[in-house]
Amino acid sequence: MTALTIPSRFNGPPASGNGGYVGGLLAERLGERSVEVTLRAPPPLDAMLSLRPREGGGLALVDGDTLLAEARAAEFALEVPPAPSLEYAAAAGAIGRMLAHRRTGDPYRRCFGCGIDRDDGLLIVPSPVGDTGVVATDWSPPAALAEPDGTVGAPLAWAALDCPAGFAWTHRLPDDAQMITGRITARIDTPLRAGERYVVIGWPIMQDGRKLLAGTAIIDAEGVVRARSLQLWLLMRQ
């Protein structure tokens, strides 16, 4: 059994961990290239949690007797749609941030991944490009969160992949719809580097009742996909 703590900086909802960041922590500990993480309960912040091996392989994140998340190696196939240019993505990101500033009462305004009120977060706020359903923004990983060699670790890369899946559905749902991340399957094809500019995209795949399936990807300036994810989000009951 191994101890793990999620610092309060890396929140999603105000009182719990960012789903992507938590997933990346588990993927990093698991040491596999492609990992599926299922979130079972909101992971508390600044609390001493435990990582336990799962029967049949993988890891479980627990808080006492409460199962918070499960991680396992899982290959997946995900076709990434064409991404806009960096300049187009930058324009979409600027629009996304402008719209986010106008929304009041949004519980995710201080989310580590997309929070518009954070000066120490990722500030990934995509908006639609064209009529294909794709949302996009530009993004440069902050040097302050990079590894000593300048690369970006799995927790940060997974956090960057997380929120765009929600934004891919936001523009297709009623304004008062609330969603939470249920499962993320992600692969880092090539490590990201701090200071490099990337295009981050999300796109809706299908809806089945409260279940929303979406894809996300991070693409470099040459058009090469560096990381990708397939995500299941859940509409919260009203």
C-alpha cells in the first residue's frame, strides 16, 4: 500500500481533485503507456489517501473504506479529427476565455484545468471551430510544472486532456446542465514539453441518456498528435 496526496491546487470542483490530474497520477504510478481510470467518488484534497493493487492488475485509490478511483492498463483506438491551425485555435481560445469571464456562478471558475479565475492553472478554455463539433484552443505547458528535463509529466498532460471533453458537450446542452468526469482512457504518444505551443481539441462522439462520450487530443505545431483521450462524462441528475 502506498500513500498519495492530491494538493489543493489541483482541484476540479472546489473541494475535490481534478479528474484528469488524478487520473494522470494513477497512470504515472501504474507505469503503462495507455491507462483507463474510472472515477468512483470525488477525491478529497490535501488528504492522505492510499493506493492499493487491484485483484487482476491495476491500482485502486481509496480513502479509508471509500473507493475513489480505479486504474488499469487498457489499449484503445481513437481516430482524431483534423485540428485547426495554431492561429485559429488561439482565436477560439480567446473567445472561450471571453465567454467564460461572462459566466457567473460557474463552480469550475477555479478548476485547475479550465478555471478562468486561476493564475496558476492551465487556463484551457476551448470554444467551437467551424461546424464539425470540434472545440479548440492553443496551450503552452507552464515551465513551473515541468520535469527537470523540460518534459511534462502524466498528471499535467492528463489534466490538459480532461476539461476539453466537457467543453465539447457544453455547447450542445442546456445552459444549466452540470457534468462530471466518469472515466478517462488516455495515452501519451510523445511527451509534451514546457514552453512549446500546442493545439488542444475536444469533440463529442455520442450520447446515451446521461452518458456523454467525447474525445480529446493535444497536437503539436507540425500536426502530430502528442496525446489523446477517450472520456465518459455523466450528466448530473437535476
